[in-house]
Amino acid sequence: MINTIRTTGVIGMDARHSEALAAFRTFNYESIYLRGASRQQAQAVVSMLRAPRRILRPTSLAHSRRCGLEQRRRECVGGDAPQRRYVAGMTDRFACRSAVTLLDWPEDQLPSGIDR
């Protein structure tokens, strides 16, 4: 990029490096991100985080309480945004441990490869 900027005054890559980066990205998507095992892993995570019974108050983990019913979701967490921020801030390990201990989530349905 530096050479391209110096020679052309345009911020960008030359064709050779741009094509190499495109090939690398294609390989990553085909061989890593979109392979079957990766998609299954993603589905396990999404299922765990979206399950209706998973609606928790941020304080419920400390006090081992559950909100319970889907219709109480807004009362429990004050709408979607606070819940999303709370779940987004969890580490993978913490989310998996919480799902098992507080929600009786089946361990065989947890994402694989996470040391609990």
C-alpha cells in the first residue's frame, strides 16, 4: 500500500497484492468460516443465546434467579438493548457455564472446544 500511495497518490493496493488478498479471503471463507463444522458450531452458539428461557436479568447470574417467561422479557431486562449488551459482554466460557448451571442447558448442545 505504501508503494502504491507513493507512486500513484491513491490509497490502495496494487493489482498483484489485491488479487492475493482476495484469494486469501476466498480460501478463508470456503475452508474455515463456511465449512460444515463451523456452521454447526455457530448454530449451537445462536441456539444457546437465543433460547426463550435464556432471558436473564444481568443480576440473575449473581443471585441465581431467572426471569422465566418470554412475555416478561421487557420487564426483566428493560427491552432488547440491555439484554444484547449483557450477552455481548459475556466470555464464551462464562456464557456456557451459566447456561449449564442456571438453565439446565444440555452440555451436548453447547458449542464444542470451549473449556468449561
